[in-house]
Amino acid sequence: MHADPARAGEAVERLLDLALAWEAPGGIRALSGVADAMRGMPGLVSGLRPSSPEPPSPDRVASLLAELSPAATAMLRHVDAHGGEGTTGSARRTVSPEQAASPAEELISRRLLVPRDGDTVVLPGEVGLALRGGRTTTEPVDEVPPLATTSRDPALVARTAAGAAFDVVRRTELLLDHWGVQPPSVLRSGGLAVRDLKLVARELHVDEVGAALLVEVALSAGLIAEGAEPDGTPAWLPTEEFDVWSGRPTAERWARLVGGWLASSRVPSLVGSRDQTGKSWNALAPELSSGLAEEARRLALRVLAGVPEGEVLAVGTGVASVVQHVEWLRPRRPAIFADLVTAALDEAAVLGVSGAGGLPPSGRLVADDDLPAAAAALDPQLPRPVDHVLLQADLTAVAPGPLETEVARRLHLLADVESRGGATVYRFTPGSLRRGFDAGWSALEVRDFLAGVSQTPVPQPLEFLVDDVARTFGSVRVGHAEAFLRADDEAALAALVHDPRSRTLGLRLLAPTVAISTSPLDVLLPRLRELGAAPVVEAADGTVRVSRPDLRRARGRRGRRPAGAVSARQAAQVQAVATAIRAGDRAESSRPASASTTTPSDALAALRDAIEGGTTVVIGYVDNHGATSERVVDPRRLDGGRLSAFDHRADDVREFAVHRITAVRPA
Amino acid sequence: MNDGPLIVQSDKTLLLEVDHPSAAEARKAIAPFAELERSPEHIHTYRLTPLGLWNARAAGHDAEQVVDALLTWSRYAVPHALLVDVAETMGRYGRLRLEKHPVHGLVLSSTDRPVLEEVLRAKKIAGMVGARLDDDSVAVHPSERGNLKQALLKLGWPAEDFAGYVDGEAHAIDLAEDGWTLRPYQREAAQSFWDGGSGVVVLPCGAGKTIVGAASMAQAQATTLILVTNTVSARQWKDELVARTSLTPDEIGEYSGAVKEIRPVTIATYQVLTTKRKGVYPHLDLLDARDWGLIVYDEVHLLPAPIFRMTADLQARRRLGLTATLVREDGREGEVFSLIGPKRYDAPWKDIEAQGYIAPADCVEVRVTLPDGERLAYATSDPDTRYRLASCTHAKIDVVRDLVRQHANQPTLVIGQYIDQLDEVAEMLDAPVIKGETPVKERQRLFNAFRSGEIGLLVVSKVANFSIDLPSAEVAIQISGSFGSRQEEAQRLGRLLRPKTEGRSAHFYTIVSRDTVDADFAQNRQRFLAEQGYAYRIIDAGDLTAEPT
């Protein structure tokens, strides 16, 4: 091995302890299964290959190597560096060293490359060993790749991390508040639509990668889950946990997020990229996880924790050096592991676990998996929550720090956010105040709240704005009615409205001459007539629509055809047709009722039969939410992939998508 | 955690808490590179923009200073991305330099070869530069100096101009400081302009921009071309220069629609320069008529686009821009930066006011309610006539009368947009009107009479908006105004901000119809004034009589 003997000894001891190798009489040997497991794996460290069954002595190999032409030596080194296998092309297999015409033949003739099967030649282990000067690898393997670091003020590291930590908590809260009101729907495949992710990104002023991370972290921390909207469509909703979470101090909330992130198998960094089949990954999709993610994060943090205080990863080269370091520590992880480590470092910076490329005290505690202590360490670094704002005459309110949750919520309702960061700038507009009134605030409450929350007197223009909005609020009222009643005779209208028999019609007087009803026109009209009124229907343009019973007429016959030959032929045809039909009917009745059909073509055939026969069938149908139900229907028409049928349960004609019909059987 | 007065937001705004004990220091530290956006009573908002950072760079500040100022005064952690962005943006200025080469004339050179390669590859630049002299420099045709600077700014690599200026034809000009002296900030402004070579001086209306111009001319000691917005203001410049400098009326020429004189000091209007006949600008020759040593642009924020193009050819002459605001409604701030020069001096209005040079103004919005009949007419009218209906309501006339009565002994201006309404008001108040059709001579007579106190009340249409010095006005009543532009507001307030004799405060009334588009525009005005830090009150027309003066 190309390594320090003492270290090699240690490694061997370790292997023996793990029982991956054993002390055989002829020396230490690996367990037979180990070699099999190692073979063909990517990321193989050593170029060691099985030796020939009867290996020549090392001296012999060395002398053979010395005979080679430079071209053949180069070729051999190339084969060695690229896995120890190659193809020979046109090289002859059986040549003597003297006859060799090409570098490949030179090598084969000296058995420095051994033909295996087909065109393949392999490099025997002893040759490779000789080529590397008697070592298993060309590069030393016991030197841990060093981390590239620069020095940085620890206070700056802590402040940067605290700023990021504060930001991530604030953004998560904003996101979930938003989703609590307008939840995005869950895709059929279980993820979050790209469009919804873009909305989140815009809302939170982050890029889509950042948005994906926030969403995924919220999921890992158990703050969102799949739920259902009132109409049953699945949607991503904040959990009840969120309510508990949002009431906690910022540092604790942060610890919860970080805990979720650290232990989760989710891979937010893949969102937006494409998998092997070219399908792009959606955030929150169930497949978006990897068993290696957690290990990658913990390892990355542990490596980072190894950097002494006052030092941070160098800009540019730092991350790459961590990846190399981790690859040395875990040589047999698949290639994606390096990506996961890189992503973990990025995520740690966004989450405020690390800052400016180094770990602050709170981050070190996270690396030790002591989250409560990490939260306690972070707490003094966070901006103190404030309970007041500064109101200004340009109709803005500035909160000079993070607002207490309750105040922030209320202010959020009454004003629009103009700028975020350490402080928040709110702007009052007629629209934002109206939102407050819509939520049930009164002008007095708004003014009291503003006076209470402001450290300075409420500016006069703001008071005017509140009063102005209050004055116009609700000056136009909107409601729902099925029909209106208009009468110039106020007494007649009043009598109708107050008539006890009209109570079921839901009449309400809006003005002396106008009433509305919650009953539709076709119910209202006959009832009013029963009550002795003589209403006329008014069209949308205000004109009176007169209705009178339709006069019905049949279409007269158009001339008579001469009887005789024609009628005789028709009679014969009718006879024949009737006979055929009867035969069909008999056949039909004698055929046993088929069991439920399942293949689409069977279902289609069965449906066509039912249409032809005008029979009633039971179909199995999958609805929009994936639930299967059975419907009793009379199929009517089948075209364009849709079945139009009379649904007995709905008592109406319904359309069914044929591809969602799972089974058809006779009723 | 730091207890600084500054909060750095992630959207590149800086919030400064004014009442904080170290607010003044922090303001001084950030003022060179951040643009003051709003200055209401408690928290001032500054914004970091590339132009602002480049202006700071041009004034000799470097990225380290900026980052240090932010970190020192910030209360919370400064977003890392923002610091990186600041450093990167500032690093872009000055990588390219325009220099005078003893052999090749004007050259564009760079200390950073890839940058030079990058810009030379841009299609727009390729046509403006000549032969490649060596790896780090390329020849530039002198006539492309302005265009090149403009194009480079658009590419995000603004060039520093070290190519110097022509001295121009010498002409003796001295300040005649008899009975008055240059105010400290005026001296400072003129000095920093001169040290910087070319650039813009930002001073509020009434802070004496004309004097800064005169002081700069005295520095230059050379023939000067002054470009102003209109004829009336041209005459004012002339009067002021005669009064404040050693120049005699014979040495100052006016070049306008009416008179075309070219003298050692020539004052031309933007309008005459931009007049186009048969596709050419016939008066463009003026720019080369003499070997000007200094070109002064009054009200840079109104500089019309054609003048920009002409200015591009004048890069070898010293250029002084004077303005109250760098904000241009057309967003061409970048062209001012590259063609006239970076900001050389800036003093926030409130600071100068606090120094006692400008009277504080009391801004009041008076709300009138439309009578029922007019309200109905308003509600059913077309959107394009609504504004006129709302602003011309008769209810306003009564309010004007009440206000004029309240301020009976103070010189008062009534400002409006609609001629009919102005005529009606003038008739009711028995006061003279100045409108578009009033001849210049008559206008001047009226303005002079107002200034001397002969007339105590003047009704003016929009024409009075720009650059007319009516320092004696103490009360302005705005009855209608076009669509709430910020500039117009600044100008109107400017009328009143000129220094007052007895330190009395000026009053600025706007009369607004409640619940109409008029009120919506008033909202913009209110925001603008409040952002400028003015106290703003709203009163109901009904309460007006109870209001103490």
C-alpha cells in the first residue's frame, strides 16, 4: 500500500476487528464475499485486480516491463489507470514477443495483458502492482485531503448565521401563513406544482431553489402535510403543529426547522433538475428522497465543525475541498453523495446553521445533535422582537425589528408590506384598510390599534385615510337573490311579503317598491299566482315578457304514395327485419348474463351492446379523487371517449370518461 | 448585536432611524453612496443603486468604505449577498479610463484586460473605437467621447474620464459680493464641481442655484453658455448675473425665440435649441459659435432628449448641471451621469432649511365636497373628463376666497391648470392672470409688480411652474394641477421655499374634491410631500373658517 506503515497496520487491525479479513495461514486474506462486493463498484480506490492463477515472480514481471517499447508502456499505464480492462481490436492473441507488431501485441505476447473473452483483455494484479512500484495505488491513500480555509472574525460568522436563521424562520412563517389561506393543491403524483413553487418564490423574494428548500424543510419539520380543501381536493396545508410552532420563540422555531432538516431523507436540491427519464423533479414529491441525505448532512457538518474557530471555508475552493475530504472518508458512496454534501453545505448556510463558511457556536451544537443547546446559543444573537412601530405621515409604518407575532398579524391585515429584512416597512392604502374592515374591524378599533402600537402620535393624514375608508366601506351592499319583485303599489307588495303563506318563498323587502326572493322564478311564479297576485316576468332589459301557452300543431302528411308494388316490398322488408330482430332477442335472452367485464375493449363492447339494447347496466367508475363507485346507468351514446348515459342515481343524463370506467355488468 | 441607527433591508433599501443618537453620524457615512428616497419624520429611506455607488466611486469612495459604513452602523446582520453586490458594482467603475495620449489623442485604456476585451466585443462599442494601440488600450475618435461613455454605462462598465477639458476663450468674470456673500454650501458646491471637472450640483429650489452657477463661472474665467428652460428664466438669469457678478448687461446675450444674440456669456433656451426645421436643428451652430469654456445646464432633470444628443459632442468642455432633483420622470438618470457627469454636490432640503436659508412650508390639503348635482354629473361622465369636472367644481372658488381673506396681507399665488377656472377665480378676486397667451413683456411686468409688492395677489397657470423667481410669495393656493407629477409638486413648493424676510413660514394649500380622482392625485402629492419631510395636514372646507392663520 502507498501509505504510512503504522497507519496501514491500524487499518488492518480494524478490518480484522470487523471480521472483514482474517488471518489465514498464508497471510491476511479478505473474506471471500468482500472481494465480490467490492468488484465492479464505482469509486474503487485501488487498481488492485485479481492476480493470475500462477503468477510469475515480481522480478520476472519487472524484467518483462523493462523490455517494453515506450508506446506499450504508455498503453499499459493507461489500461491500469482506467480500470484494468481494455479491448484489443485487431491485435492477434497468439504471438511471440519477437513477432509482436503493435504495442497491444507486445503486451499480450508477454502476458502483461491477458485475453479474457471476446475482445477483452485484463491486466493481471501482479502486473499492476509492479507497474505502481509494488504498491496498490499510485497516489498515497493515508493522507486526508486538507480543507481550504481562511480566517474570519467569529463574531461575523455568528452574526451572519443568526441573520440567516432569523430569515429562514420568518420566511417559513410567511409561507405557511399564506398556505393556510390559499393552499396549493397536491399533484396526482404527490408533489407541488411548478407553478405553485414559482408563486412561493415570488411571494418570499427567494429563487426557486430557495423556495424548494423552505417548502421541504417545513415538510421535514412536520409543519405542513397533505390535507383536503372543503371541496375534497387534496392540498398542502399547515399542520396543527404549526400553530404551536408559531407561538414559540424564534430560536426554538429555528431549532425545530433545523432538526427536521438534519434528520430528513429529503433532497430539495434536486428540485427543478431532471431525472434519467427527463422528468423534472417537483418539490414535495414522495420520490424526492435519498437514504444518503441524512448521512451527507451530518458528515458535512462534522467536517465543518472540525474547522477551528476563527477559520472558515475559503471562498471558491472551500466547498470543493470538503467534498474531497468526504470522498476520502466515505470512498464507497455513489457519485450522488458528493452532490448531497455540496447541497448540505448550501442548505446549512441558508438555514443559518453555518455563516460565512464557518460554524458559529450554535452550528457546532447542531453538529453534535444537541438542538436545545443550539437554540439557546443562537438566542442572544437574534434581533429582539419589538412591540411597536413608527407611524409616518407618508402613510407608512416601520417596525424597527421583528414584530411580536400578534402585532405583526394585525398589521399585516391592515397594511401592505413594502420592504422586508431586519425591519419591515408597511404601507397603508385604502385597499389594505378595506381588508381590515372586511375582516370585521371598525374604524374605532383600527384607530385604537394604531394609537396603541405606535410610539409616536398617529399622523393626521393616516387618521383621515382610516375615516375615508370607513365612510365608503359598505356604502354599496351586495347580496344573493334568485328573483326580484317590483311593484308600484307599495301596499300590495307589503301584503305579499307579510302573507304567512309566502314564508317559504323567502321574500324580503329591500325598499317600499322592491322585494327579493330566494326562490327561483319557476317556483315563485305559480306560488304568487296561488296567493292571488298576477305577476308578469321582466326581462333583463326591463321589458315585460309575455308568456302564453304554446299552440301545438302536428305536421301534415305530404301526399300519398301509390300503393301496390312499393308497399308490398316494404311489407316484405318489415317482415324480414322483424324476424331478424326477434331472433336476436331470443339469442339475447338465452345467453347467460356475462360477469363483470374488465378489459377496456370488453367494457366498450358491453356499453355498445347496452346502447343498442337500451338496457340498464352497472358500471364501476373512478371519480376525480380516485374513488371507485358503482353507478346504475342507461347508456345512450358513446363517442369521443365519453359515454353519455342516464344515471339512475342522479336521475339525469351524465357524461362519463370511458377510460375511467373499470367494469361493466348488466343490472 | 449592534445598536446602530441603520437597518439594511434585503431589497437594497437602508432605513435610518432619525431620532437615534448616532443618526447624524450614520447619515454622514451613508450619504455619499446611498440616494435619499424618502425623508418622513421618523425613518428615512435610502436606496443603493448602481448609479449611486458609481457616483460615490467618482467622488473617491471605495467599496471597502461603503461596506464598512454598512457594517458599522447596521443594527442587524447585513445580508451577505448585498455586500458582495456592492463590492462588485463599485469595482466596475474605473476599470476603463478615457485618457489623453500624447501621440494617439483620446484613448480608452483598461487595467483589466478581460473587461476591455468584453466591451470591445460589444457591437455598439465596435463602431466607436479606432485602432487597437496595445493590449490594454484602444484609440477613440474625439467625437465619440460622449457616445462611448453612454454606451459603456449601458454595458455596466462606466468609464472614468481623465481626458481633461479645453480652457475655452478667456473672459474675466468675478463675483461682486457687495452686501451679500456666498453661502457656505454654495461655495462648497461650486468648489466640488470645479475639483470634479464636470458634473451635477443638486440643491433644492430657492437655495440659490443661480449663484452656484455664477461662482463656477468666476472660477472658469471663460466664455459661458447657459441653457435654461424658458425665456422668463433666461431673463432672470441675466438679471441675477448682472447683480451678482462683474458682468455688464452688454456682455450677456440672450438666445431665444425672440432675440438671437451671441455674447461672451450667452443664455439660450432648451426650446430654441430643440426647434427642428426640415429635419435639422437650425440653432445647433450656437454650440460651436464660440470656444465656450463652460456650459451650464439649468434644471437638468428637464433636459430634453435632443439636448442629450448634442451634449454627447461637447465632452471636451466643462459642464455644470444644476437641479433640485436627480430623479427624471423619463428615467434617463444614467444619461445625465454619463454625459454631464456624476453628482458633485448634494444637500438634502431639510438640512438647508434647518440652516435657515429656506422658510419651512406648511402644507395643507383642503377638502371640499362636491354638491349633489355635480357629484352625479361626475359619476356619469367619461373617465377623461372626470378630472376636469372634479377639479373645476365651483365649491373650490369659495374656498379660495376664504383662504385669500385669511392671508389678506401676505403675497399670494393662486395656481391652476384650467384657464376657464383661473379666469373665474381672477374675476372673483379681481386679480391679474398670467396664462399661456400672456405676452412675455406683460408677464415680466406682473412678476416685477408682484416682487415689488405692488400686487399682492396673482393668478397663474402652469406656465409659472418652472424657474420663475417669486421670492416674495408666502402663500400658494393650488386649485388644480395636472396628473400629480412629482416634479411639478417640487416646483410648486419651490415657489414658496425661497427665503422669506421675517422668517415667517410659507403656506401651501391644495384644494381637493373629496371622493374623486382629484383626491387620488392628492394622495400622491401627500405622499411626495410627506416623503420630503413636510408636515402635511388635511382639513375640511367646512372647518376652514375656524382655522387660525
